Amino acid sequence: MHALDVLGDSVRRRILELLAESGERSAGEIGQVVQGEFGISQPAVSQHLKVLRDHGFVEVRAEGRRRMYSVGPRGPREASDWLTPFERFWLPRLDALGTELARGKRRRRLDAEQVSAAPPDPRAAPEPRSA
């Protein structure tokens, strides 16, 4: 199975998201979330964890009777390696977007500085005096 085939399943992607957010979770914790969101059984969750483990997307360690899962490096690296040749299609656009966002931020900052440095408008109503 190719790394992207592993990621093609929404349950497996969700498991990886959970592990990326928390760093490590027990099989039971993963099962509770995934069962609630997808309406699948604990054995089905276990099968998804097995696929992820077999393809290097997760690592497991024993902690007493519990199994603790975390993101493994091999699967994500294989997916990234496969996608790398295609980065030329979106990276220049992301760079251009970053440049435009920086320009807009700079323009807003300069506009705000001009407003705060401008002399008060003599036609404006005077501010009320405090007693």
C-alpha cells in the first residue's frame, strides 16, 4: 500500500490529526474520539491503527496494559517524498501570497501611523472636559 493510499481514508487521517495535536494518546482515547465521530467499532479503530503502524505513520509503545500511539516519521516522510516534485505548482503561489499579505500589513501599519500623526481637524467637535 502506498503512503497516500494510507492517507486516503478519513478515519486514518483523523487519527493522525489527533496524534499530531496531542503528541501521544492511548488506543482507548483514540477509539473514543473516532468511534464518536465516525460511528465505527473499537475493532475497526484497531484495524486502522494497525494499517498506520504497518506503514510507519504511527509508533506504539506499551505502558502497562495500555498501548500508547504517537506519530511515526516513516509514513509522513514517504508521503512528503512523493509530493515533493509537485511543490513547484503551489510553492510559488504561496510565496506570492505571503508577499501580498506582508504588503497589506505594511500598508495598514503605515496608514495607521499617518492617522495618528495627523493634526487634529479644527472642524471636529471638541472633546468634553472632565470635571
